[in-house]
Amino acid sequence: MYSGIPVEEIQRVCPACRGTCSCRARIREIPAKEKLQYLHCLLSAVLPVVKQIHSEQCSEVEIEKRLRAESNGGGGGAFE
């Protein structure tokens, strides 16, 4: 017990006890290998989203190119 709070409750809510603390002191304590594993996991989770955004942006660029070509008379436009 700590100030009337059971240890189990502290472990349940305390970021440091749960291993999710992100304070600078805690980050310095984390071994480099563990940091790399965390970053790999984070990038693996984000990569599909970034790929989807890139795909959508490429599609938008192609649509804009077609629209510009059509508005320029369909031939010989500066944006083709």
C-alpha cells in the first residue's frame, strides 16, 4: 500500500509501472534495442496509412492533370 492506494491499483494506472512512461528520464533508461523494436512496430503500423495517403494523392494529381488538359482544349496544353 502507498498512501492508502493498493499496489495493484498503482501498477494499473502508473505509466512507469506499466512500461508506457514516455518521460525523458524513462526514455534514457530504455535500451537501444528496445527503442528500435518500438520504432519498428510504430513504423509498421503507420506505413499502410502513409501508402494509402500517397496513393490517394497520386490519383488526385492524375485527375487534376486530365481536368487541366480538358480545360486547355484537349491538346497541346502546357500541363500535358
